[in-house]
Amino acid sequence: MEIKPLDHIRVVLVKPQHGGNIGSVCRAMKNMGLSRLVLVDPPTLDMDELRMMSMTAIELYENRVEVPTLGEAVADCVCVGATSARRGFYRHHALDVREFATEALESTARGEVALVFGPEDSGLCNDDLKQATHIVCIPSSPEYQALNLSKAVMVCAYELYVAAGNFVPPEETVPDAPHEFRERMFTAWSEAMVDTGFCKEDKLDHMMMGLRRILTRGRLSEPDVKILLGLARQAQWAAKNDLNRE
Amino acid sequence: MEIKPLDHIRVVLVKPQHGGNIGSVCRAMKNMGLSRLVLVDPPTLDMDELRMMSMTAIELYENRVEVPTLGEAVADCVCVGATSARRGFYRHHALDVREFATEALESTARGEVALVFGPEDSGLCNDDLKQATHIVCIPSSPEYQALNLSKAVMVCAYELYVAAGNFVPPEETVPDAPHEFRERMFTAWSEAMVDTGFCKEDKLDHMMMGLRRILTRGRLSEPDVKILLGLARQAQWAAKNDLNRE
């Protein structure tokens, strides 16, 4: 069985306070393909809130590991990223979360990785940060740096997911129109411009440049060119056959 | 006074259901330097939850704009990104949120930008998506694609904030066409399709979706939209006046 990089990355919550936040963290993790949750010394949690916020991701909580200390939570890890919004002693050697995501993914080839988040009110303390191989910061506005816990997890999990390359962009199933077909369509339009009286011959080149500029900004598929060709031909036809006069 | 790109980007929530989510959106926006919130047709909201979740970002709610329709929310925008997790007809031409962030920042040099999110339970409907210049998707695990509303906003706002940090505005000499002008052009085309006999009423929506898809692949300037509007009007006129018959 193939082992996926994200299966080697655990999210560690140190002394999380609110069941709702933990549920919300589970949902964010599952959205981004993470499955391994470790709680360090959690209090008794409000399970109703936890269930409500986790939606169908409650399995992540059910499969959690609980340990009394951060040291135990990351004992087998080769790479430990500790998130911190604060600046100061030891905290200025920070990677931003996008840089860390690359590091973390590379580390999964060599061992286990942890990403650690502090309590909602205070964040990680200096003793926790000491145990990290990397300090990870999430870019945020100087006006208001404190992210909600589950949102901080979401941004980190999102960067890991994108870095892991799991995401397969939606594929186009229809072929691009070849040059020849596009040119037939442009020819039909240049005829339609004259036939409908949209412009005279002397302005035609200028107007066709405009239309070419508009229609070559993105790719054009065969169905696209069919629509455009059909519209031009129909406008020519309509100009020669008065459909709507009584 | 220097105007910052993020000040030209509004977050539009279409029929948001829960006060708590709106508060949480305000906090995420403020974390990422966004300040402009527009609510489309919101219900009566639970203000206690809203206040609790917004923390010190309640000012964003207090400064919100409320409008009855999405059209009004984005009327003056040159770039309208609609978020969608679902796949299917019309939704496969999506940019991922990182690509969109670059587009959006560039567009702020030319006008206003909107990023639109649907109701918590259902997301944006096809009629909403029609009004967008870009469909924006957030990479997420196929196992569980549905992001909580405020988390979806957080990921998008984070990408915009990061993109804004490296942003050098390009110079543009012609203005982008605002939403309202583009919509007049699309209306003229839908009339022209019928008047020229290009298609019957029952195929009109399908054909218009095709045309919208083609014409929203790149930016449309005011001169571009003038050409397209002129062509449609002339085709209508020609269908009613036979120019070329002897």
C-alpha cells in the first residue's frame, strides 16, 4: 500500500480549552487530508459542541492520541513545527507557513512530522517552543494578529495539502480548437461585421483586431468555437433574411 | 494618502444563515487585512453569537453594506470571484484560490474586486455563478470537500494577504468594464441569439452559459465590451432589417 506524505504529519494541540474548537480543528484537518490528531493534557471537553463542529470529521477525534506532555507528543518526530503569532525571544527564527510546508513534506520522506498549536488564550510558551525544530508563523495583519485556533490549523493544513500536491486541478475534457478552425470562425465574423452593417470595410481590420484580442485571452475549445462560428453565420443569415418584419 | 490593494477587495456573503459564522468571517477578514463586508439578503441574525465570534473585529460588521441582490453587491466590480466546491456544468473552468489571488490583486489596479461566498448549506447556485468573472476553488480533500464558511473565507483572505505582500501594480491604460456594463452586453447577446434565429428559447440558457464562459476567460476592457455590445445590437438590428436582399 502506498503511504501518503500527509499520513506522516500529526497536528498537536497543547492544552486546548474548548470542545467546539477541537471539533472545528477535526473538520479543517479532514478537509485538507490530515488524519492524525494528538491532544496534550486536555481538560474535560464539551462533547456536544465538539460533535457539532466536527460534522463528519468526528472520526479524527475518536482516533486521537492523548498524552500528558508535549515531549511525549513529538517524541518520534524528526521535524516539529511550533506555531507562534508572537514575536520576541527565540521567535524571530520563524519560517512562514508556506516555507514550512515544503520543509515538512520533505521531512516525511525521513520520518514523522508534528505541527504544534498552543492554547486558545495564550499560545505556546517558551518551554514549548524550545522543543521545536522550526518556529512557524502565519502571515497576518499587524492590526489583529490573533487567529482563532481552528483557523490557524486550517491555514497550515491548507498549505500542507497544496504542497503535498494531492490536489488535481479540474481537468478539461474537451479539446482545444486548432488554428484552422479558429480562423474559419474569425473569417465568418469579419463577414458578419460587414453583412450586418456593424462596420464598413475601412474599419474592419481595426474591429477584427479588437475581436481577436478579446477571443484569444484564454484557450478556446472546439465547442466554444462552434458557438462563436454559429453566431457569426446566423447573424449573416439573419441580415439577409428579415425574420422579424411583419 | 496611499490606497492599499486590499481596500479594493470586498467579501460578499450571499444569504448567510448564522450570526456566529458572520462574526467568525469578520475576525478572519481583519486577521488578513480585509475590511469591506457586504451581506446579500441576510436573515435576522443572532447578534450575541456574532459579537462573540467576531472578537475585536465587530467593526467590520458595523461597517457592512446590506443589499437585496448579488447583482447590486457587485455592480461596480471589474473582477468577481465566486467560490464553489462543487463540480459540474460551468464549474470546471475554475482557478484555484492562489491563482485567483494574483488575478484579484492585479484587478485592484483597475477597479473594485469582489469575492463571493454562498449560503452555509448549499453554496452558490448557478444563477449566482453566472455573474462571476472567475470561479474560484479551494483545494481540498475529495474525502470531505465542504469547508465551513468562515474557514473558506480565511483561506481566501490569507492567499490575498500573502499575494498583496509581493504586489507591484501593473500599469493599465484602459479601464476594465464594470459588472453592470458587462451584463448589458450579455443581455444584448441573449436577445440577438433569439432575434437572429441562432437558437430557440429552450436552448438559450445553455448557449448563454457557453458565451459567458468564453468571454470571462480574460479581463474585458470598456472598449472590448463596446465592440461586443455593438456587434450584438447590430445583429439584432440586421435581423429586423434585410440589408442585403435585392
